[in-house]
Amino acid sequence: MRVVAYVRELPGNQQPDTAFAQTERIRRWVRDTGNELVATCEDQAASSPTERPGYRALVEVVRSGGIDAVLVADLASLASDKILQEIILRDLRSAGVTIISTAIEDHELLHEHSDDHIRVVVRDVIAKVTEYRDAYGLASDGSSQLEAVIPLTPSHSSDPADVVVELIAPAG
């Protein structure tokens, strides 16, 4: 299996593992399992998702194809809170990769049928948002795939419910 690793040292003392310790756990896992480590993407003390060039690089490697899994030392490397973790996990899975953690305590959390109630609720909300966007023609990036056009011609009706809406596909 071809894997790309992601390592992130959290700001302050939020995580006991340094980037070096995480990298060593990942290398040991790769060696012990016989998988192929294609790349390691790393962020140092990045606090917000927009300040993470290593994560952006990870996403680009995944998008380029040929990667079977993303490997982390633990889920806290992806995000410190469960909500953002679940969003990241959903995005990576939708790109066609498996997420693997070297931390045994994360294995149950990575299953779709986890007993962690917060994760179950977050997964349900994410699924409902996706279902809504799919049903109403919204792209996953929030941009509209269909455009509503309301003609500005005067109506002869006094009923405000008599509005004609024509849906057209955007140009391009």
C-alpha cells in the first residue's frame, strides 16, 4: 500500500509527541507493515487550518492520485477538536484514501460505527449537509451549480406567490 504521512506539532503543550517522535512512530509502522511511504508532509505549531502548508501539500499529494492511505501518528495531528477531525476524515475518505493511525486508541474512532457520540452526531450533520447540497444542486465548495433567474417583468397578479423562476445552468 502506498501511504503519505502527515505530522503536525501542536502549539504549546497540547500534544506530548514532538514532530520527530511522530515521524519515528510512522517510520516504524511503515517498516513493520511493509507498506511504501511515498511522502511525509509536516506542519510546525500551526494553529488554524489556513496556516498549514504541510496539510495543503498532503491534500495535493492525495489529489494527484496513486495514494492508498494517509498515515498519522494520532488523530490529534489532523486537528485538536473532534469536529474538525471528522470534517478532515470525511474529505480525505471522499478523495478515495484510507486514514490510518499508529495510535491503537484511534482505531475504534476511525470506524464509521464508532461509539463516540460526538463523532456520530458530527458525521450525521456532515452527511445531511452533503445530502442537502446534492439534492439542491450545490457544489461541495458552496458555489451554485444552478442559477435562479427571476424575470423583472411586471406581474398582472397581486398575489406575491405568483413568481416565475427559471433555472438555468451557468455559463462555463
